[in-house]
Amino acid sequence: MPTKTLSIRMDDGDYLFLSSLAREDNEDVSKKVRELVDLGRIMFAIEKYKRKEASIERASRIAGVSISRMIDILREYSVEANLEYEDYLQGLKSFRKIWS
């Protein structure tokens, strides 16, 4: 996957924190930032889903994972499903399309 370079400004405290984390794991700061961004995407998706601002499908896109992985993540964080009856019917309809 192609990568982009991003320059950001942060206060000294945040930089020291990131540097410390990177040093503890024997990694560079850039890798630690990418790791935290990935985790942040997941946590953001969980919050959106919990607030009913995102479906499982949208939450999976926000998190950058498959729907099945998002379901597993929600279970790992003990997040209850917020499926409405219409969601269930739409899922059943999609499932039938796949298997017909």
C-alpha cells in the first residue's frame, strides 16, 4: 500500500510521551504514531456505534477492518448490538443475494 508523509505539530509533552512509548517497544516514533492512529480509528468506530451514529458496516469502514472483524471487536469491548429489526431484514436480504 502506498504511504504518504505527514508533518504534524505537537507539544513537547505529547512528543516525549510518544518517544518514550517508542523507546519502550524498541520502535521508531513514526511506527508508534501509526499504531496509535489505528487504535484511535477502532475506538472512534466503537464510540460511533455505541451512540447509534454508525451501523456495523459504517463502523467497520471507520475502523478499517472487515465487518466480521468489527463484530469481534465490539464483542471484545463488550458492546451490545444495536440492531433494529430493519437492520436484521436488510442483512437477511443481503445474505440471500449472496447465496442465491
